[in-house]
Amino acid sequence: MGGSPDAPPISYAIHEDKLRGIGFDFVRQVLPAHTQIEITKPMPWLRAIQWARDGHIDMLVGLQSADYPREWFTYLEPALTTSAHSVFYRRKETSLTSMAELIPLRGATLRSEKSATQSHTGFDLTQLTLTTADSVEKALKMLSMKRIDYFIAPQWQAISSWLNLYSAQALPLAMLPEPVHINPVYLVLSNQSACLPINQSWKPQS
């Protein structure tokens, strides 16, 4: 099993020692008691997705998009939960109340996130000037160095990384109240995995 090192509470790592989170706890609860589970060491999220695609990881915890090619993964329904992606900005320098106010500003999205043309409320995202950041940590650094005015990222991940890396004085962070996206969070099986036949045996019962 693999997952993201920085997507609490679903999947995360503390001091880069091992992955943990409620996604892994859930799997332990629903698999037969004798099932041996090996959790990979923390690795960049894009690499974990590639390893799952290629079958080096059997199960991936916390995939937040159903848009990956269906030949890569089998999505286990229903989704574990949902994740809101929001706009984060420097509180003392900008006061934002709506996404329309982002149009003249410079922003960033995470490289690992699928691009979209509309927010979940229908706002046209193509109006925004966006660069990419390799991680939430990189986006926070870009914001602290004033290279960008805001970034878009999962709420859990952004808040957790900010609390670990900065103080409110060093980087006063604020969040736009209107989410950009609300994504389902899935457990997926690699279609290259020998574990695929267990799919039907452990799905949660309604």
C-alpha cells in the first residue's frame, strides 16, 4: 500500500518515517484479519501514483480524482470521503471575498492536480494567471517570497504544511471561504496488481 506523505488525516508521514492515516486504518478494518499489509516508505505523491500505475504498489490511499485512465486503476466505491481544494493567500496584504478578485493576481496550483476549467460553482478558471508548484511546501515558499499572491491546494494538506513550517507571524495565511473544488477521495487498486480479485470480497457492505 502507498499514499501521500502530506494529505492528513487520510495519508501522511511524520518526520518522513512511515505513512499513516485513517485511510490505512480503514483498510486494516475491512480486510480479512490474516491479510498481511506492507506500507511503502513515504515518497512524492506523483511517484506513488506512477508506482501504483505500474503495479509496484497494489493499493493507493487517497486518490482525489477519478479522471486517471481507467486502465490504470480500479476505484473502490464509495469514496472514503471528500476533500475541498481552496485558495490560500497572505492575510495581511490581501483581503479576498470571491474568486473574481483573483483575476488580476498571480497564483499557483499543484503540479500533481488535474487541471480544470471551472470551479464547482461554475467560475471560469481560465481567467486566472496560474503557474505550478511541485508541492504545497513549494507553494507556501513561493507565497512567503511574494512570487505569487495565492495558491490553490487541498485544505487538509495546506493547513497541515503551514502549521508545520511557519508561524502566523512569519506567514499570515488566510483562506477564501468559497472552495474551488470538492473532490472525492478514493482507495484504488492497481490494475497491474495480483490483489485485484479481492475487490469484491472486502467492499464495505451497505
